[in-house]
Amino acid sequence: MKYNVFLVLLLLKLSLNTPINNINRKRSLQSKDKFCLITLHDENSSYDKNFIDAFKETGNELGVDVEIKSNIPEDDECYTTAKQFAESGCKGIFADSFGHEQYMLKAAKEYPNIQFAHATGTLAHTEKLSNFHNVYASIYEARYVTGIAAGMKLNEMIKKNQIKESEAIIGYVGAFPYAEVISGYTAFYLGAKSVCNSAVMKVRYTESWYDEQLEKTAAETLIDTDKCKIISQHADSQGAPNACESRSIPNVYYNGENKQLTKSYLISQQINYKPFFKTFIQSTQNGTQMDYDYTGTLKDDSVIIYPASSIAAEGTQEAVDQAINNLKSGTIKVFDTSKFTVNGKTLTSYKADVDTDDNFEKENEVISWGYFHESEYRSAPYFDIIIDGIDVVDDDPEKIIPKSHSCKISIGVKWLLLFLALMF
């Protein structure tokens, strides 16, 4: 009889000791709901610091606990970290780097009662899981506006006979030849071109999101070799801004203000993830279904443009404010196809690989009503066109081939490329 009672109690304990029950038990012991963040780097990276600050601030404002693990690479460690967070009682888990996506998706499938979200990814709208979401913002709008500030600074240099019209060259330090980067520097160039018609742009890639020395070297090369008069970047360290400061070259910064660089800082833009984090946390707590994709905009304060600095040309702030109002009202479109050409021709049609499947099928028509509809079919950018006036000048030809941020090359394609390389 005693043996039977012991066996029943043991079976009862085992039946209760399931992952879901363990998670629920841990949640019941928590005084507050907990939400968790995975970042690729730490606060030394302006990109990751942007997420970390916004996550902490939102957690404090909404009265929830937050836990953050940084320096998590884009491999199985992300999956393991997401699982650890899930088992610890997190109600929602967020990761900030593109390469985290497949590992977050794997965890989301294993923990359907926990919400997962991911920045810059592309899979949520095709996977259609109720607990997996992608987020990004229309930062290209801000880059267009700060491009206007850059163009006005070039005009000032021309007017003061500091440079000739033919020397109005913009330099751009890009991380990778992904749509996310191409969309940004194209918008920046179009903003500058809208006020300085002679402006051209040169781009150099670092093949890294965060490498201070590579970014510094790229900026120095753009200044010294390519004769660029203004520098901006889509990369995450102080490498490029510091190179500009040492040479007194105007710099348009990313992910915060940089006013301590008094000889170079011109203006900056930033994605503000607090509106999304607020939606993510509150929707999770309320059991409200979120959209698969969340695209923040100027209108919901997900995109921030900081005030122009004292080195900006006269009238810059007024022009910036007017451009912001025009973008919010829809009076202007960043990728207005009447404002740029490709190989000397105006684009009237373009199909983008919005779904990013392995077949590289460009299935979505994204030009209509006279403009390229960026980030409307998913949150992550898909503008991957090199337009006239922009010159990618990297020495390695593989770097200048535009790719979507989710580019994957099959084994067969790799062998074909190797065969062609050997033949020619």
C-alpha cells in the first residue's frame, strides 16, 4: 500500500514537472512580468546601445522587469539563450541582429505561449506564427532629411569657394551590401541631391557591422583617396566619426547625437524602438495579437532626427523641419522615381524579393504611383538598386554585388560560381 501511494505521488510530480509547468511556476514566483533582450554586441556598439537603452527605459516606464544578455553571436548560442530566457519565465523575448532570426524562430516554434520578436528580419510575414514578429523602422526617411543637411553644407562650401561644384563628393561607410544599407545611403544621397544638384556619392563597405578600425580606415580612405567632403555611415562604432573629427570633415552620425565632436558633427538620425517595445510588452500582457511586421515611422516617433549642429549651413534647421513635415504629410516620397535614374533611365517597374525564399524570386511589384514603396510589404528594407550618381568603390568586386539582408546562397549556386571563376 505504501509503495502504491509513493508511486502515485512520484507520477504526479513527474506529470507536473513539464517545461510549460516549470515556466508557469517561475512566473508565479515573479512579482512582475519579465521581458528579455538578446544583443549581438554590448553598449560599446551604438546600434546595440540603442536597443539596450530603449528596452530599459520602456521596462521602467511600464513597470516590468527586464533582463539583457549581450555579446550573443549569430549562432546556436542565440537559440540556447532564448531557451534559457523562456525557461526563466520571460513572457516576451527580443533579439536585435539579423543573423539571430533563424535561432529565434526555432525557439518560437518550441515555446508557442511566449512572444518572440526580432529586428531587421524578413521571415515573420511568411512563417505566420502568432508568437513571432519582425520590426524595423523607416529610417530611410531620416536619412533623406539628414541628406538635405549634408547637401546644404556642400552648397555652403561651394559658395565660400572652399570646394568646386565638381568636388561635391559625399562619402559613405557601409557595413554590408545589403538592402538595409543600400536603402539608407540611397535615401541620404537623394536628400543631398535635392538641394545640391552636383553632389555625387562614393561608398566603401567594411563587411562588418561593428569594427572600429575598419570603419576608421574606410572613412580615411574616402577622405584622403576619394576626396569626399562629407562622411556618413551605416556602421556602429565611432571609427568613422573620429576620423572625420581629426580632419575637420563634416560627419552625419547614426544612432544618437555626437555633439562632443565639435569640429565634425553635423546632424544625426536614430531609430527609436520604444514605441515598438511598448506595443510588444502591452500586447503580450493583454493577450492582443500583434501584426507579423511592425514598421515604425516618423509619425509614431520611431524615427528621430536630432537638431542640426552649429557647423551646419545657415537655414538648415528650417529646411530639415520642412522636410519632416512634408514626409509626414506624404507631400514628398523619398524614392520618387522621377528624382533618380538607373543606367540613365527612369524606373517604371521593379520587382523585389520581398519574401526572400531560396529561389531568389523577385515576386512583388514595388513601384506604383511614381515611387518605390519601401518597407510597405515587410518591415525590413528591400530597396537594393544602385542608382546613378552613387559609386561603390571597394577593391573587392564581391563586396559591390547588391544583396538583400537575408541573402542565402545554395550549395549548387556556390559550385556554379566557383566553376565560372575557374573558367574565366
